[in-house]
Amino acid sequence: MRYSKFLFSKMVGGERLACDRLIRGCAFCMFFLAVPSFAQDTVANYPNKLIRVIVPAAAGGGADIVARIFGQPLGKGLGQNVLVDNRPGAANIIGTELVAKAPADGYTLLLGTTGPLANNPLLYTKLPYDSVRDFAPISNVANSAFVLVVHPSVMAKSLNELIALAKAKPGELSFASWGKGSSTHLATLLLTSTTHIQLIHVPYKGSGNAMPDMLAGNVQMAFDSLLSSVPHIQSARLRPLGVSAPKRSAVLPEVPTIASLGLEDFEAGSWYGFLAPAKTPNPIIQKLNAEILKAIKSPEVLDRLASLGSDPIGSTPSQFSEQIQKDLIRWGKVVKGSDIQPE
């Protein structure tokens, strides 16, 4: 050390400057060589604390149900508790933005749906997140077709009777949705534009908030997920008129598809999937994907999803990413053909 100081003191100005730069450069390199090692240790030890799954909708809706179905088996597979955290509001924007801006460390995940990721980008010009850029898809886990339901007080026992009633009373029947621009809102717009009927839109902060008013008869009809509607259909508190899927639902085999009732190719629904903030290390994404796919194959998860009329999916991160981009194009056409003005 003394010899080094002696040499440094004998250097002229230019030599001192060059030596100083060399020392700083070495220190700079040593710092960045240490960063990958730290990151590798972090990934290798993942997870070592509680994992939070943000549901950007109210409790009781389809997204909340799916998150809770997967919470326990996912936590068991990862060896850590998984907490479902409901953050509803602003058409699912509040909770979705929270995850987009969370640390990319795998401890804050999103249970995303068609609405906030494929519909909102078409409806809001200043959305505080980008559904493609700001998230790392993990796996699409389930798909739930919508069922068109009415309150028992509505004098219509079929889709054709409902259409006739709406035409006889234009602008008098109301429908609930999960919020402006949500997938259920767009499904209803698809119905109204196809059948040329006028309905009153009553938006809510998710299915969980809309359902009480539906059951009370405060709104007359709605497209809702089979996940949240089936129990109320089975108890005769709601009347199903049609499912928006290519084929009948195994859980409601007596209910016809809307397409079979004269509205050709009518199809609408919502997928449910797990995503992480963008730049989450790929090994963490792959680990989460593996555990999610394992959970999907478990009898308890399959039985639970089937009992609610939802189809299990299970996809790779790239397949899920493709699904999001595909739906952005598909529903973009519906929005352009409606009178919805992006905000």
C-alpha cells in the first residue's frame, strides 16, 4: 500500500489522471459484476415471503373466485402464503395500475381479465398502464363464457321474448355491467347493435357489486360470468336466457347458446390469468408458470372450475401474451362500431 502511494505521488498530472480513471473503472466493473450475483441469489431463494395477488375487482365476482381457487394450491406449491387482495375501482384500473408499478420481484401478481387488459386500452386515452408493455404474462388459467340473465320479474322467458320486450319499451330496460367498457358492457353492445334494441346502462365496480342489485331487481338484465351467476341460477333467483359460447355449458346444459337462437357467431366471455410486473426475472416467471400449471391439473381445482361452468386453460407466457394482443384487435372492432368515445 505504501509503495502504491509512493508511485502515485511520483506521477505527473496526466499519469495521475489516467491511473485514477483506471482505479474508478475497476471499481465500477466490480460493482456490476456483483449485481448479477445478487440477482441470481434473489431468484434462487424465490419465494421467501408472502405473495400478494391483486384482484382489481370487488370480492364475489369471477376474478375474485378464480384467484381464491388458485390461492391455496399455488401457495402450497411455492411454500409460501398467497394473499388475495381486492382493489376494485375505476373500471379495474386502480388495482391493475398498482401491479404495473409494483417491484418486479414476483411478490405482487395480478389476476387479470379481459376487461382491464384487452378492453380498457381501447377506451381510455390516458390509461396509467400499458397492458402489453407493463406486464409479464405468466399463464391464462380459465375461460368463462357469459350467460345472459334476467331478473325473474322480467316478462321474458327467452332471448326472442326479451328482444321483443326491449323493442316494445325502448330505453326502459336496464342492464348491469362490470363497468364502462368492461367485457360485459361490450358483450351487451354487441347484442344491442345486432338486434337494434335500446337499453339503459348501469355500470358497477365488478360483478360482486352488480349482483346484489340484479338479485333485488333494481336492474333487469346482465351478461355475467358463469362463475358468479350459476349459484343464483340454480337457486332460481336469476333466469338464464342464453350462453355466449360456441357450445352449451356443461353446468347449464338446458340453456341454449345465443348463436343458436339466431345471432350467428355471437361469442363473448372473459379469461382469467396471472401476470407479473414487466421485467420480472424470467426464472421467476417460469417457476410461477410451472406451479400454476400444476395447480390447474389438480382434481380440486378442476372440479371447482367445472362446477362453476369455467373451462381450465393453462398456457405458456407467450401464448397468454398472444391472447391479450388478439383480443385487443377483436374488441377494438366492437368499440369502433359503437358510440363509445375514448376518455
